[in-house]
Amino acid sequence: MSTEELAKTLGYKNASSLRTVASRLGIKKSYKIEDISGENWLEHPDYPDFLVSNKGRIKSRTRNTLIFTRVHEGYYDCRIKDKSGKKKSPRIHRLVAEVFVPNPKGLPFVNHVDGNKLNNDATNLEWVTRSENSRHAREMGLVGVRRDTLDEDSVRDICKKLQAGASIREITHSNARYTRARVEGIRQRRRWLRISGDYSW
């Protein structure tokens, strides 16, 4: 069950409201683990307090609980401490690849074989060069004309979601192009005012 589904089941407006209440009660952003068939766990050398799964999950070694992950700029990441105790937000696909995918040539980029940036199973990851990564993205249709901007249909979609009461998190999770900065800009009417002015929230 996702956080959003849990929030609705418990009668909260959205996942953000549930997290606020959970935080006040001292409930951590982690939960007990249910086994996945074929799942293996290994320690990451840079994050010794955590174990990385070949299925794309991260857990605490001491509490044996899963670590909360979020979608940020189209990829899953998490907030964990490295071996020096400094908090970092590594992307999950890199953690999985660094532990489970051999990289004898020392290649710098991790590619999602099926083009799905949220599928962090080790079998879906490979090490590539910058040019190979770019070529794969083009072949999969992941890049094209001005993917870094929103079109009018996307802006209207965001506006409709805001008007319906969706949280920033819900909107950013609905589309990899809907980054927090873009949605906030529209919500605060700093961007696309000629369209957002037609909606109220």
C-alpha cells in the first residue's frame, strides 16, 4: 500500500497530511519489510549502516526497516547518512548498480535498460558512457524537443490537479516532467500566469 493509499484509508486529505501527523507522533519514514522473491541484500561501502537490495530497496541494518524513498527529478532517491555521518540523497539506481552491477571498465553512467527510470531492479541497470547513455535515451524516446520545458497541455493538467486539491507531491509523482520547482512556480503564479489565471486554488 502506498503512502497516498494509506492516507485515504485513514481519512486524511493526502499523504502530506498523514506525514505531518506521523512526524508529530514520532513515527519514522520507514516500515517493516515483506520479502520479495529473489531479493538479495548487500552493504554499500559508502553507506555501511544500510543495505541495498537487487530489487531497488534500501533498509536500515540496525532497525531492519525500509527507508523512505521519493521521486525527485524523475528518479527515486532517499535520505541516508554516509560513512562519515553526513546526510546525503543518493539516487537508488546508482546505489543498486554500485553494489550489484559489475563495472570493470569504470564507466560513469547508469542506464535503465527498459527506459523506465523508476525500475531499479539490478537486471534493468547497466554501466555506460555518456554518449551511450544519450543515444539510449534518444532511441527510447526519453529525450526530444525541449523536454526541459512544459507545454500548455501539461500546465493545464497541473492547474486542474491543483484546483482539485492535489498536493505538490501527488502532482510531481504523476509525471517525471512535473518537478517540484515547476509545480510550485505555477501554484504561486510565478510561471504560466496566462493559463494558471483561469484556475483557482
